[in-house]
Amino acid sequence: MAAIAFLVFYSNSMIAPLIPALARGFGVRALDLKWLIPGFSMLYGTATLFYGLISDRFGRYPVLRVLLGFAAVITLSLSFATNAHQLVFLRLLSGAGTGGIVTIALSIIGDRYPYAVQGRPMGRMFGAIAAGMGLGSSLGPLLNPLFGWRNEVRILAFGFGTASYWISLRNQTKAVRRGTDDSLWDYALEYRCILDAPRGGRTLAFIFVNGTFHGGIFAWIGVLLASRYQLSEIGIGLVLLGYGLPDLLFGLVIGSWGDRYGRRYVVPLGFLWASGCALLLALRSTPLISALIITALSVGFDATHPLMSSITTSIDPKHRGQITGLATFANFVGMGIGALLFRRLMVPHFSAALACFGCVEFGAGVLALYAFRAEAPSTRQ
């Protein structure tokens, strides 16, 4: 599951740093590709609502196999785009194709591990996600001059196809979770119960805010580096090389802290840490210092989203796929809205956008100290 999550987030993350190169290649301005990231995020998030629900009803592995096969086809088609409009359209379609894969993978982890010890496996999952984000954002632009982004995308399509074949074999040889027989009305009531539950509603709100913060910054980080330091794709890739590396190395440790000390301490600190990194990034510095700050920024994501996701999956194990889909929807819709907001704020100056986002994230961290105060190590419900 971690390997599949890595593959998805590598493909998701390689596009944003390539925006300057894609704009040049298709003869448009970078801002003309404004829907490339937010549109993808919103469709990706919306797809998770549907696919998570379907996996609850028909089982995890059968749905995951179909989604991986579809992701292989649509990702391959992306490599044949001939103009900017086709690129954006096919990118949106790929969001619909890959949207439920990681949601179902996380649901499988939730099925196998009880909440009290989910920190470590969730840390491993999100370490793989962070590695995919980090390597996608760095190797994507680094390999573009050597292989071309089209060939990179084709390799990813082959990876999705291989994963689909592996899931098919596992589905035939292993016992898998059987789906539920709930009606559509039962599923609709479940959404209401999740939102009405104090832990569900407040956690989803913080997931949305956190997604807005990280998604907004990451969507335009390549454009920021290109305009601030006049970097090429290779330069952008080198600056982003450390993004996600701390999460890969310390994801299990951070997850263990959540299990041992409770989400009430680790989650608010993750918000405050990310806020500080954004405010530091707003200050003009050298590419090396910016690279270090961006590396540290990814720690804030790993200390917040995985642990908040484990809170949501513990609310109702019977509908874990549906709940995980709702959490992913909140995260990716937040990322899409964040990308649009950051673009609007960065037109006068990048530093102003970073300062605004950093202040909002700091406020969320202060509120999280109160909102997650009951998330002690022994919390089960």
C-alpha cells in the first residue's frame, strides 16, 4: 500500500514544479495554466468521496484494481497532449482516475490496525506519500531535460499497470474485506453523523485548512523559485530535492509520538512548525536557505495530516472507506482552493502570499491546541 501511495503522489507532485517548463513548451504564460493544479486537486478530492463509498460496498481490493488500471490508461494519455488545453483537460481527467487509490490504501491500513497503534503504520504510509511528493517535485524537473516529461509520465503509467496486476493476484490468493450491504440512504446518514460528531466535524475542518495551506504553497513553489532566483528546471529540482525527505526518514518516529503522547500535542506543533517555515520562506534569501526551509516545511504536513486522518478512520470502522474519502476530499479541495488563493495573493508579491498563509496556519495551530486537547494516547472513539 505504501508503494502504491508513493506512485500516486509522485505523479501528482511532479507537475507543479514543471509549470514554467510546460508553459514554455506549449507557448503560454505560467498563469495561463492556473487550473492545472487546483482543478486537478478538486476533481481528485471529489472522486475520493465516490470511490471510498464504493470500496465500503464492494470491497477494497476489487475497486483498487479497477482504479489502478484506469489510472494507467489516463496517465498514458496525458503524455500525448499536443497543446495547453489538452494538457489541462487530461490532467483533470487523471485526477478523477487516481482520486480513490490512496483513500482505499489508507482504508486497508485502518482495517488491519487498531486506532491505538495506527500511528506507526500511518506514519509509514505518509512517509511514502511524502517521499512521492519530494521525489516527484525534485526528479520531475530534474529529469525533464534528460528524458522529457512525456516519457516520465509513460513510466508512471507502466507503474500503475504493474500495481493493478499485483492487486489482481492478491485479490485471487488472499482473503479480502467483504463489502457492506448498506443502502444509499444509510451512506447519506453516515455523512451527517460524521459531520455532527465533535471529533469528525472539527478534524475535517482542520484537514481542510491544512490542505489549503500546503496545497497553495506547493502549487506555485516552482514559479516562485523560477521568478525569485531565475532557476531552470534543474535548479528548481535541486532546491526541492529535500522536500519530503524528513518525513521519509522520521515519519515512523512522528507517528510513534502521536501514539505515545497523543495527537493533542503533535498535531498543533505541526501547524505551528509549518507556519514558521512559511514566514521564513517569505524572507528573501539564497537558494540554499530556501531549500532548507522547504525541506523543513514538509515536516509540518507529516506531523498533522496523517494523525488527523487516523482520528477520522477511528470514528466508524464499518464505513472507513467513506470516512477516509471524506477526509481526503476535505484535504484536496482545500489544496485546490489554496492554489487559487495563493495565485491571487502572489500577483503583487510572493512574500505577501507566504506571509498571509503563514499567519493563517499559525492561527490554526493555536486553535488546534484547544480543539485536540482530548486526543490523549488512550483515545479510542
